[in-house]
Amino acid sequence: MSKAADIIKNALNEGRTFLLENESKTIIAEYGIPTTVFEVASSPEEAVSKAEKIGYPVVLKILSPDIIHKSDAGGVITNLKNADEVKEAYNKIIENAKKYKPDAKINGVFIQEFAPLGIEIIIGMVKDPQFGPAIMFGLGGIFVEVLKDVSFRVAPLTDKDADDMIHEIKGYPLLTGIRGQKPADIEALKKTLVGISKLVMDFPQIKELDLNPVFAYPDGVKCIDARIILEK
Ligand code: ADP
Ligand code: MG
């Protein structure tokens, strides 16, 4: 069985419809989408040894089936540069999570490489009652929150659909390198869209999917945060 099938089956058996970030990232990696390197730890000491394996700087995040929006819970601390900072962040994240939701189940802490900032992209999937899974593409931050500058296509996506979606958003010029910025890797963004389309076609059990953000670089992309919600 594929890793994706295994993770989905396992979550549903446990009565969970929300996949943890490590589970979601393992699934999308199987569909060819680059993600941050990651490890899971369940003590401050383990967090340090995992951080050392990944290499500093690192990011720590809460892993809890009861906390969907991690930063709302004080559950994301970025740019940690040494063992002391990692230990302190570990304890702080657990403390914040307990304050935020005293009965939250905590599976540990997720440790990942601190990725250099790229152009922030959002890729999502929502299900339309009539047309089925639709893929969304947009620029992150204010572009999606304030300007709603996004494009949609019903899955499955062809290469051409992915290309059209990227060109359609009003913010497209930002991806081509304005004001001396380097352009984003459009081919890698297209591959990401097509990979997500294939994933949601393979697994109708996926109800919602949200890659927010994906960082786009001149050479490649990297998924920074992934969330998958399953059908009940
Ligand atoms: P949330 O569940 O709140 O959406 P995220 O995983 O998206 O949590 O983290 C919040 C923000 O922290 C991201 O939007 C990004 O700006 C930053 N961030 C998270 N992980 C990383 C990382 N590995 N490298 C660099 N920045 C990160
Ligand atoms: Mg996020």
C-alpha cells in the first residue's frame, strides 16, 4: 500500500478526520511535492538531537490533533539557532498549547528546517457539490486574505490548466520578477498543482486540502505547511 493510503486509513480507523502536518507532508511528498525536511520529537532532549540531525536554524511546531491552526495557539516558533533555543521553544510550545486548549491531546513537537523566504503561494482543494474537487491557486498573505486574488479549476488538471491558473491571477507579474526580484519557478508550481490534482483524484476520502504557504524560489518550490481534512 502507498504511504498515503496507509496514513489515510490509519487516521480514519482512529476516528480522526484531520491529518497532522507530518502526515500531510508525507502524503504530498509521495506526489512529488518538495516539503521541508522534518522530524518528530516528544521531549526537549529529543528535539535537540533531531534539530542537530536536520541542521540549524530550525522551526518547532505543535503536533496535536486538537489544534488545527498552530500559530493561533502559539504553536510555531521559527529561526531557532542552537540547542538552548530549541529546548526553550519546546517547553514554550507545550505550555502555550495547554493554555490554548487544556484538554488537547499533544502528540509531540514537529521539527523542521527553517526555509529561506520565497514568494508565498497558497494551493488548496475544496469540493464543489456539483463539480467535485476544485483546485485553487493564489499568492499568499494579503493577496488571498484581502484581495481574494485566486484562480480555480475542477480536477483533474492538465499541464495546460495549471499553466492557465498561474497566469490568470492578477498578481501574476509578481511571479515574473519585478523590482529586481528573481522570478518564481513556474514549472515547479505547475508540477505542484498537477501533483495535488492527482492526489485528490486518487483519494476521494480527502475533503479539503490546504498548502499554506508554499514558498516559490527561482529554482524550485517548498511546501512549508500542509493540512488535509478527510471526509467523515
Ligand atoms: P499555521 O498552522 O498557523 O498555518 P504554519 O506552519 O503555516 O502554521 O506556520 C506559520 C508561519 O510560520 C508560516 O506561514 C511561515 O511564515 C512560518 N513558517 C512555518 N514553518 C516554517 C519553516 N519551516 N521555515 C520558514 N518559515 C516557516
Ligand atoms: Mg499555515
